[in-house]
Amino acid sequence: MIFVAVLCAVVAALTVTLVKLLDYLRRKDVESEARRILDQAKLDADNIRREADLEIKEKDIQQRAQREAEFQKIRDELYQKERALAKREDELDAQAEQLRKQERIVETTQRKLTDRLEEVGRRKEELQKLLDMQRQVLHEVSGLSREEATKRLMDVLEMQLQQETGALILRYEQRLQEMCREKSREILLTAIQRYAAAHTAETTTSTVDIPNDEMKGRIIGREGRNIRAFEKATGVDVIIDDTPGVVIVSAFDTVRREVARLALNKLIADGRIHPSRIEEIVLETQQELDQYIRSMGEAAVQEVEIRGLDERLIYLLGRLHFRTSYSQNVLRHSIEVAFLAGMIADELGLDAALARRCGLLHDIGKAADHEAEGGHPKIGAELLKRYGEPAEVVHAAVGHHDDLRIENPYTVMVVAADACSAARPGARRETLERYIKRMEELEGIAGSFPGVEQAYAIQAGRELRVMVNAKETTDETAAKICRDIARAFEERLNYPGEIKVTVLREVRHTDIAR
């Protein structure tokens, strides 16, 4: 038992000793590893420090090179500025030298001018003395006082000045008229060239084709009751002659004539022709034509590009499609006047839309002249004022025939466009009797003035050549006669467009050498 205890004690002592030995050896290994790690860390730190030193040195070298480049650039710029300043200094020196030269020239010129002024002053004094002496001699020779001589001289000068002033006024008036005529002709030609419209002549009769002669008897009816009922319902004359296959409808009112033509075509197509059916067809055709008239007015408004027009005015515009003037369709004439007035307004820098509105509505009175008293300009102006049109449009309607003083440029443009549209070749036609009567009226009015020897109407009555007696007239009175004849035409005659009056005064001197 004791042995076992001793053995245990020995084993325990050995175990403790072994543990301590192992612990000692373990500490030795750890210290060795720690020293190795420290040495390696010191070595790594030295390497990092050397690399950092190298990097710092490289950056320092790069920064030095960059600063050196910037310094070189600055030195170059300073050098260029220094050269520019030196060049500028040389230029300033040259300018200063030039200024000194100019100052010397100015001083020399000023001295010469002063000397010249003094010389002029001396000569002026000498001239004044000579004039005084001459004036004294003239007073002594003529026996007139200074006031009397001055009065006579002023009278002579006033007379000469009046003659020269009259001639100058006449010359500048002619020049101004030529300039205005040339400019207006250029504007009108530009507008006419930009707008070209076709023209068709209107007549007072319409023809209706019928399938056979038996239909003529049906149209006439028993004892003529059908044709009488038709003429009463439509207000037209129906002409049935020996011409095969044709019935003629005649009326000056184109709306009635169109209603009659359409209604007659419907009756022929329907075949049932009797008084009650005639009245029914005519009423139906009138309603259809009213709708057609409104569509024609709307088409005209859209073509001219006008907005905000009253419905009643649109309907009246459509009625102008069935109205003619000297065989010219009034609606097409109004559309043409609208476009021409708008183009003239464009050339003059004015409101083209307002000018087109004035041109389209200037003849609106012709659509209602049978419903009111007065001429179509007055009727049209009252209609336009009633339906709220602008003052320019109203004045263009009432003044487009020069019946009153022109107050705005749009009326003048409408007057010019109206004359251009009416004067186009083929636009209007006149009878031979009316043409001859107008020629005689022109020549008769011109021949009634004193001093007129002969008068000739040429160019279809658009120009009048007047020959005056050179002994009874002067250039000034000839100009007055020309103006008086033109005013007489405006007051006494109605004519489309304008009439040019030319007065000729010729002086001839004849002598015979023997």
C-alpha cells in the first residue's frame, strides 16, 4: 500500500515535471515565433518605408517637372506680351509722330486761313465802299430815292417770282403725277398678274331641251292654261317657236329665269304638266334654289377666306351669282375685286384680310336694290352697317363709285380693283348704241369748254384727246381746262373704270423768206 502511494507520488512528480518541461518548451517556441514575426514585420516595414520614400521622390520629381512646364508657359506668355507691348509702343510712337505732323499742318493751315479771312475782310470793306459809291451814282442818275428804287425792284422781283412759282408748281405737279401714276401702275400690274380670272358673258335667255314637238303642246296646255300658269308662277316669258327641240325662257331677273329653267326641266322629266303640278314644282324649285344660293355665298366666303360674316350677308352674296352688270357676273366680279384689293394691300403693307372683305362686299347692294330705294352703294352700306360690318367695309361700299370724299385707303383700293376687274378684256360688253352715245357725250362735254377746237374719244372711250386754240389759251389755262373737263365727266357721266383726259396746245410760227 505504501509502495503504491510512493509510486503515485513519483508519477505525480514526474507528471508535474513533464508538464512544466512541455510548458517551457512551448514558451520557447512561441518566443522564437514572435521574434521571427517581429523581424519579418520590421523587414516589411523597412520595405514599405523605402517604397513610400521612392514614391514620394517620384511624385516630387513629377510635380517639379509640371511646375517647370507651367513656369515655362508663363515665361512664354510674358515674352509674347512683352513683344506685343513693344510693338504697341512702336505704333503709339508712330501715331504720336503722325499727330505732331498733322498739328503742324493744321497750325500752318490755320495761319493761312486767318490771313485769308483778313484779306477777305479788307476786300469786303473795299467792295462795300464801291457799292455805296455806285448806289450814290445810280440815285443821282435815276433821280429816285432809295425807298422808291427798292419798291420798283421788289415789284419786278415779285412779278418774276409769281411766274417762276407757277411754272415750278406746274412742273412739280406733273412730276408728282408721273411718279404716282408709275407707282400705281406697278402695283396694279403686280396684282393683276398675280390674279387671273376667266370671264363668261351672261345673257337674258335660257334654253330648255325637249324630247319632241308633242311636248311643246303639253307645255302650252289646253287653250294655253299650262304656259300661263307657268309664267304666272315664275314671272318669266316662255317662248315657243318653230325651232325644233328647244323652248326658250326669257327674263332679266336671273334668279327667276333659273327657277323657271330648273322647274321646266323637272316638269318635262316628270311628264305630268298641269297648273297644280306646276305650282308645286315651282315652289319646290324655289326652295332648292334658295339652298343653292346660300351654298354659293358660303363658297365665295371660303374662297376669299373671310370669317364672321352674317348669314343674311352670305345669302345676299349668293344672290349676286344670278346678277350681271354689262353681262359680267357680279359674284365673280366681287371675288375678283376682293383678291385684287387684298394683293394691292399686301403691296402697300396694309391689312389684306380687311381689304378682301371690303372688295367682296362692295357690291352687296345689288342683291337687294329691288327691295329698297336708292343706288346700290347706299343700299349696300345700310345693309353692312345693319349687320355689324367694320366702318372701312361700309365706307368702301358707299364710296366705291367716287360719290363722296375718300376717308380711308381701303376704299381707294376697292375703287382701283373694281376698275381693273370691269376693264379686263372680255369682262363686260355694251351695245353699239350705248357705246356710240357715250363717245358722243364725251366729245360733246369737252367741246363745250371755251378755247377747245376739237375733241376725240379713243381707246373705247377710256381716253379723250382735246385740241385747244393756242391764241386763246396759255399753258396754265390749258392745264385748268384739262382738270375742268375731268371734273365735268365725274359729275355728269356714269362709267366703269376711269377716263384719261389729254389737252394738247400747239403753237406754230410760219414766215416766208423772199
